[in-house]
Amino acid sequence: MLLEKYIGHYLVIELINDFPKNNSLGLYFNKEEDNLYLVKLMDVDNIGIWVEWNYKEEIIADSEGNKLDKIYIEKIKHYFLVKWDYIENVRVVDNPELNDIRMGYE
């Protein structure tokens, strides 16, 4: 597959307009804002593409479950499969400078 040579590089994926928001994709991608997303390609298979996405999570309790006085924002890498059924378009970002940047935070 053509995309296999871009594993480890960034892609711009465009999702279809009516992907289901009640699955895990809806947690990461907000279709009301935009339908173009910069993700890092981790693997390709016949079901879809495995991507890395840096996602902000609010930490409201410590590891023992005690509520914290202050809410902390933690940036956590998530890896997940985006099925071909939900992808409208894939654009390869063949720019070595971008491959050293950590995207998806803001």
C-alpha cells in the first residue's frame, strides 16, 4: 500500500461528514469544528489506519480517588484505529520538519 512508506509521518485525514459520534472516534474528533485532522500514522491494514493523537485530559482526582484542589490538564498520547469507512481523504505531509513537531495538543 502507498501509505505504508509514510509510517511515522504525519497525515492530514478528512473524515466523512456523517461518521457516528457515539463511537470512540466521536471522543477524539469534533465534527462540528472541522473535518481535517493532523495525525501521526502508526500502521496501515485492510481495516483502516492506526494513528497517534495527542489528547488533553482533565485530571480531577489523584490515583487514590481523592478530589484535587486544582484541575490539571494532562496531554496523553492515544493510539487508535480509524476505519477506512470513516475516511474521506488522506493527505500525506511529506515535510521532514513537521515530523519532529508534536501535533494535536492545542
